[in-house]
Amino acid sequence: MEFASVFIEYWPRFLDGTLMTLKLTFLGSLIAGLAAPFLALYRLNANIVVQVPLRIYISFMRGTPLLAQMFRKIFLPPCCTCKT
């Protein structure tokens, strides 16, 4: 099979995947943009009970590669569930 014939055959799937990627990118950016100012303000708070969990979260998110975080979110929950 040639590249052109495969591309033409699967064009609707490529388009659907591209649109889904754009939707998820927009949604993730929107959620992050709404959450970030509140997290930043809480981080400036003098209360140690608020600061410690945020410091741990920020240190983890900054210090871990994105691919490792994605693998953890995708593969860890099925491993930790107890199905009998």
C-alpha cells in the first residue's frame, strides 16, 4: 500500500484524532488557567497546613517528567484496584 492511499482511506480518523487533541488541549489549558491563580494565592498563605501539601504537589509536578506522570495516571489505578 502506498502512503497516499492509506492516508486517503484513514483521513476521517486522522481528522477526528486531531480535533479531539485540540479539544483536550483547550480543556486542559482552561482548567490549568483557572486553577493556577488560586494555587498561587494559597501558596503565598502563611498557614503551614496549606503550604506543605502545595509544596509537595509543586515539587512533584516540577520534578517529574510529563511522560512519567502520564504513565502513573494511566497504569497505576488499574494495578491498585482489588478485583476479586
